[in-house]
Amino acid sequence: MKDALLEGRNISKYFGGLQAIDDVSFAIRKGEIFSVIGPNGAGKTTLFNLITAFLPPTRGEILLKGEIISGLKPYKVARMSVARTFQLTTLFEKNTVLENLMIGQTATREMGIWQALFGGRNKRSVETKTLERAHQLAEFLGLGREKETQASLLPQRAQKQLSIGLAYAASPELLLLDEPAGGVNHEEVNILIDLITRIRDAGVTICLIEHKMSVVMNISDRILALNFGKKLAEGTPAEVCRNEEVIKSYLGDEYAAAC
Amino acid sequence: MDLLLQTIINGIMLGSVYAMVALGLTLIFGILEIPNFAHGALYMLGAYVAFFCISSMGASYWFALVISIGVLFFVGMVIERFIYRPFYNQPHISSFIVAVGLILILENGALVLWGADFRRISPPSSSIFNILGITVTSQRLIVIGVVALLIIALHLFIKKTRLGYAIEATSQNRDGAQLMGINTGLVGQATFGLGTALASVAAVLVAPILLISPVMGESVIAMAFVIIILGGMGSFIGAVLGGYIIGLLETMISTFVTSYYAEALIFGVLVAVLAVKPTGLFGKEH
Amino acid sequence: MTVKNENKKRLIYGFLILMAVSAPLFITGDYPRHIMVMCGICVISSMGLNLILGYVGQLNLAHGTFFGIGAYATALLIQGLGFSFWVALPVGCLITAILGFLTGLPTLQTKGHYFPIATMCLGISIYYVVARWDALTGGASGLFGLPRPNPIPLPFGREVAFESTVSCYYLVLFFVFLTLLVIARFTRSLVGKRLAAIRGNENLAQSVGINTMRDKVIFLSISTLIAGLAGGLYAAYMGSLMAEQAHFLGSFEMLLNVMIGGVGTLAGPIIGGILLPILTETLHFLGGLRLVVYGILLILIMGFLPQGIAGSLRLATRYYEQRRTAK
């Protein structure tokens, strides 16, 4: 695909004899919200792990802006402007909200040993800017009042917000969110959807794994439907809803209602 | 040729000791997922318990062996329950630090009680055998024979008995085993005791040959870790095969290359292997 | 942090520095002063261990071995190659750092328990190498007859000599301040935040683009360099070395220091490093039992006061402050 930001070509992943992903190809366009749906065990998180290089694919390639990234180390992929959250909310638990938001920024990962030891005015300005940006991010996320709170003490909704913020802090081009609305109630879901759309409006391409069909159908530009590691369909919400394979595989009221 | 045969026999003997120690260590790791750093110190304790029985209570060698096994089994269970278990929900590093404390207590306790000098246990029999032209003391044959029997017995125990089955199930999937009704806490405790007892068997068996000292566990534990890392942490066969191989290797190097730095060389092998295959040769990905 | 608190802190620090610098005025007698020098050396070594354990989150069970390597390297450069102390010390530190680097490369790669295991094995094997390599290290009997550092020339024909215990105390104190400064610079910068990330959750740190392996290896090297510095100072001060100095028992005692003092804090290793030589002296009558006590102490600390003295103080002040602002 021509203007694809991220492309997966014939990706397969085997764990011993178990086939987690089977010959899946897809493309994510710049600026869109792209959702990955499927029942538990369909391979969605595995796909994320492949994209972010936490796992190497058994076959196939993953390309970011035309460059192959499969087979690199995870931190290298992250430095190529791909960020992610984890299904089980993962934060730097012993650090405060502000500290988490400082850690996520590029300035933190880039500060050299030499500069840390001998840096003068330059170093101070970098650190001041990083702290300022952490404050701004906290406000942007809606965590203005919890800035000094330790991450592990935050309520679930705030933890989800912070984990998104942690990934967003490095100004990624592509943001992968693994069940960002997991475990939060109805009102809180809307807060998170609002946050995700605001991030998209800031120019970030978003790829989403989500079970709540209403959310998916509402905000997605395009959807990838998986089952048993195989691709069922890829297209707009309307196209995916009409797809026979998808209809056959996804039984259940929630799905029917959303479509 | 004679020297080679002698070296091989000594290598198998040393390998038996290593296999037994590594087996105990790997059993414990399989269930509790923490490497028991204090294993070497407990090995040492086993030897001293037997020494105490023989020298202060006049017990026979075999009786002392049995007592040592029993005591160490009990000590192992106590250690798991009261020293390691409180730290299970903490990061692994806490268990390591606690183990260091244990090592300090055990090694220096032995030092205080029995002094730093080497101690001797007389072997139960001083017969000498003539095999293929070389002389072998009976104790060496006892070590090799008893260990081999124990390995077979242990294998049968794990495969054929209910407790053995419980141990294997718990080591493969703790939550699953719990759902099946297995008391994983008790199983873990018993396994720790078993692993510790195996170490004491090795120590008492080899004591008449290699002598006893408070620091006798140090190089043994280092080797045992090398073995189970190479053979795969948690792997029964890895520990056994690895034990014999490393024992032979170390003895060969000591005899034919350099007696001083055999251990360091083997450690270098570990580093090289780890750099290439971080999960060891037969490793389970924990 | 309010301005009032900042100033209070500065006053306390200033007072402590003044105490440290003027200590020889109050503490007289050669033996207590000797303990002071040992405390200083111990503090330096503990700061090194605290760096890798408390800030990076990796347990180096061979820290005492690196102390020994630094000691022997410096000693051999002075005795065998005729270097002046002032050259031998930095070179000795460099050698130790390189060895630390080489140790870290294969062993810090995999996450999990390999690093502590590998360092434990390393500690054991290097001790045996040092104890047996008679030609190089003098074997179990060790090296002796090392001279004190050469005097430093000053303007106007004067000089600073290091024959007296007090002069050695100030030399060690200088390095204590230097090491403290370096570590504080790191931990208070964004690099410190990075280390906190690696210590907190290495996978997560990787996912935000942090090259965790690089930082782990670099800081292990720095931590071993510090151990080597302490070792080199020890060698030059004591004038003699035995294989015992390279025994990983030293690692265990350092571990106790760091845990009692407060792992992961700046003050912790200072408190622990001062405490331990004093404790060793007072408990000397126990003989070997002293180490048994240390072992029990270590387990108790892990169970009941894992943050150590400094860590508990920090938690207490934080709690107290939050209660005050809440009112």
C-alpha cells in the first residue's frame, strides 16, 4: 500500500507447534485510527508484540514507512516513533505521575553519561523543559490533580490514562493501545475515547485492540478482524460488518448490536 | 592409559557428586522459580551433621548418612517455610539477599563449631578393588553406585508416585496444579526438603574422599549453577547429564591441563554458552 | 520542596561535611583514626554497590571481588612495575572497570536471575585464581611492603605526605566526596530517572525506547570502578594484601552495609559504610560468630526494615510532610 505507515506482510508466528498468527497481512494508514478485533486468543496482543519487536515473527516482515523493522530490538523500534501500551496496565509503579511522564520522553532516553556528569546550563535547560512538558502532558491527560501521586496508588481509570500518556510522551508517530478501555466503567470509557481522539487530532496514527465493540465501531477508520490467528477481514467498519467470514465467526449480541 | 582410566573414574565420581547437587538445585528451582543460593552451604551442613554423628556420637557411617539426610530434609523444609516463603511476592532479588544471609549463618556457624581445618570421615570400608589394571578405593565405587541408584529411584519417584506427580505438575504450572487440588505450598516445601537432602547425600558420600571444611560448598555450588544453567534450569535430565559431563571435564582438565584453574575455565565455558544461547542447552523459558 | 526545607537540608549537609572534615580534631589516638580510614574506604565501596543494586536494580555478588581486583591491580602496578601510586590508582580503577564491563556484557543480557548467579560464580572462581596464582599475587600469603602514596608537591617547596593516618584519612575523604558527587550528579539527572525505569520494569523501559542493556553495562562498569578505587586506596593505606581481600565474603559484608544503611538512597551507603567497621570492631570478641550475627541481621533487615535506615527516614519525612500539607 502506498501511503502506509505500518505494513505487515504475510506474518506468521509459531510458538513451538502452536500457531498464534497465520499469514496475516495488513496496512495502517497515516493519521487513521485502526482497530484490531477478535475473540480472546485470536492473536491480537501477539500481533502487537510482533510489531513492537518484543517477539520476532517466524515468517513475514513488518515495515515501518517502507523500512523493515521486524527482527530489531524493542527499544530500537520504540525509537523509530512506535509506542505502545500493554494489556495489563503497566506503569513505573513506584514513580509519580510526573516522573512517569518524564521517563517516557525522548530527552530522558537520550541524555548521555557525559552530559549527566559534566553538563551545565544545557543540561539544566533540558531537564527543566522535560519537567515542564511532563506537567503539560499531565494536564492534557486529565491528571492535573494527581501529578505527585505514586502510579500504583492511582485508580484504574487514571492508570489507563497514565499508561497512554507514558507512551504518548515520546511523541510517537504510531501509538499502539492494547485494550485501553479494559476494566473501566461506562463514563470512564468516554473519557478515554476523548483522550484517544485528542491524540489522533494531534497527528498521531493510532492502532487499537479493543473488545468493547461500541467503542471500536464508533471511532475506528478501519478495522482488522482476526480469529485463531488468521485474518478474516480488513476494511472500514461498514465493510467488516458486512463480511461473511466475520459474521460467521463472531457470534454474540454485542457484535450484532454494534453492527 | 592407566592415568586416563583413573581420571575417568575420578571424573565419573566427581560427576556423580555434581549430578546429585545439581539435581537438588534444579528440583527446587523448578518448583519455586528461585535459585537457592544457600544450596552449597546446606551441602556443607550435611557433611558436618554426619561428621558430628560419627565423631561425637560414635555412629556408623551409614547411620550417620541416614541421620544427615533426615536432618537436612527437615532443615530444608524449615528454610522454605520460614525464610524463603515470606519473600515470594517480592522481587526475586529479596530472596537472593536472604540466601546470602543464610550462607553467612551456615558457613560461619560451621566455622565456629568445628574450626577452619579440614575434617575427615573414615569410609565405611577400606577395601580396594582392581579394575582394568587400576586400583580403585571402595568409597569411589560407593559414590558412583549410590548416586546412580538414587537418580533412578528419583526418576521413578517423580513418574510413578502421587507426590512425584504433584511435584512435576506444580513445577510445570503452579496455578493449574492448585486448581487440580494439589497443595502447592506443601509440595514446594517438601521439594525443598528433598533437594536439600540430595545435596547432603552427595556431601556425605564424598566426604571420606574430599574432606570436609566450612567452605566446601562454595566451588560445588558454583559448578552446580553452571550445570543447571547449561542443562536448563528445572530440567532433570539436564542436571544429571550436565553433572556427569562437567565432572568428567573438570577432572580431565585438572589432570591433563592445569590443576589450578580448571574451575575458572569451566566458568569461562558458561559465559561463552550464555552469550550465545541465554536459556541454556535444554532450558525451559521461565 | 519548600525553600525553608531546602535551606534546612543545606544546613544539615554543611554541618555533616564540617564534622567529617574536622573529625581528626576530636578523634585522637591512632587506632580510632585507623577505623575512620577504614570507614571511609568502606563508604566508597558501599556507594559502588549501592549504585548497581539500589539504582540499577542488579545484585552484584562479586562486588567484593572487584574491590580485591582493584587492590591487587594497584598494588602490582606499584610493586611490580614501579608506578607511582598516583598513576597506579587510576590505572587500577580502569582495569577493574574493564573487567566489570566484560563481566556485564554476557551476563546482563538475559533478564532474570543470571546476573546474581554469574557474579556469584565469578566471585568464587576469581578468589581461587588469586589464591593460587602465587607468582602474580603471592598466593594465599599475599603481597606486602607496599609504600604509602608519594607526597604531593605544593608550591613554595612544601609537600603533602601520606605517612600519617590522618593524612590518609583526608585522602580517603577526598575520594568519598568525589564519588558522592559523581553518583549524585547521575542519580539526580534524567539518567537517574532512566535507571529508575530500568529498575522498575525493564520491558516497559525498552518500550519507551531506553537501551537498557547499554545503561546496565555502563553502570556496572562505573560501580566496579568505584569498588576498584576503594580497593586501591585500601592497598596503599594498609601496605599489604591477602587473598582474603578478594574473597566474595567482602561482597556479603558490603551487601549488609548497603541494606542496613538504606539501599537506593544517597545517604544509605554512607551510614552503612560507617556503621560496619565500627560494628566489626565492637563485635570483634565474638570471633566467627560475628558473621553469623551479620547473616541473621541481613535476614531480619530484609524482613522488617528492607528500606534500611536512610530509606525509613526518607519514608517517614515524606509521610510527615504529606500529613502537614493535607492539614
